[in-house]
Amino acid sequence: MTQLRTIVNRPIALCLLLLAAVVVAPSYAVRSIAPSRPAIIASVDLEKVFNDIGLRAEAEIVLDQLKQRFQEEADALRREATRLEQDLDLLVRGTPQYQNAEKDYKQVALDFRALVEFNKAKLGARRAEARKEIFDQIVRAAGSFAGAHGIDYILADDSRVNLQKGSELQIVQQISLRRVVYADPAFDITDELIGWINQR
């Protein structure tokens, strides 16, 4: 009877051992991969970083120069359109000279409107591209700063930004976009990161 009980229990024991291995192995693997120390976390005011670094000022200078060039092009066409309009006033309506001058005026006026819209779109695209380039450099700089100071995570602290007034849907959308509810100011490295970026 004892031998029969041992034979019956042996498969059960083997199953229990296999089950224990399945349960324990993943947790052991996680422990062997994960660091054995707590993560070092810091936070930054991303908007302040973006606005206060020298890269932003440099980009704004380039954008202002581009905007100035676009404005000069538009002003030149506006002056040409004004001149043609004044010439029309000196001509007799219905004459071939008037019709030709009117055609030239309408074409320049059309070119002016097209140029303004084109330059507006081009300036907007260049501004968006500049913002992306600045953000990419901030991310790279944050990575090097974290590596140099033993930081594991740098979080964008959006908890200090007040919700804007709006409809219920707009308020819900703003809340859903929040990623940080509270961050201790003692762990804020905004000024340090700004200084790190500006020195590089």
C-alpha cells in the first residue's frame, strides 16, 4: 500500500515542481535584470527649458530674418499693385490702354495675395521644424545630463500648469493629458538643465 501511494504521489510531486518553476522563474528573471537600487527621478518644467535656452533665441533670430525677407517681398508687390492702381485712375475706362493696365493690376494683386499665403505657410512650417529641432536637442541634452548625474528618469512636470477655462469636454481633455499630479520641487532640475544646455 505504501509503495502504491508513492507511485501515485510521484507524478503529483513532479507537477508541483514544474508549477513552482514556472511561477518562480519569471520573478527571478525580473530580479536579475532590474536594478537592485531604487530609481533616481528628477523633474523639469519643459516649457521653461524650451523658452530659456539659447537655442530658442538663436532659432527666433533666424525666423525673424526669414519673416523680414518675406515682408520685404510682399511690400514690393504691394507697392507695384498700388502704382498700377494709380495708373488706372489716369486712363479712360473701356480703352485698350485701360484694359491692359487693369489686367496687369489684377495679376499683380493676385500674385500679392498668393505670395502672402505661401510665405505664411512656409514660415509656419519652418517654425514647426525649428521647434522640433529644439525639442530633439533638449531630449539629447537631458540624456547626457542624466548620465552625468546618475539620474534614471527626467519627467516633464506638467502639474504646475493651471487648467484653462472651457467646456466640460475641454476640461476633461486637459485633465486626460496630465501626466504628473504632484512633483516635489526639491527634485526639480529645470535651472540646472538649462545651464547644462546653454554651456554646450
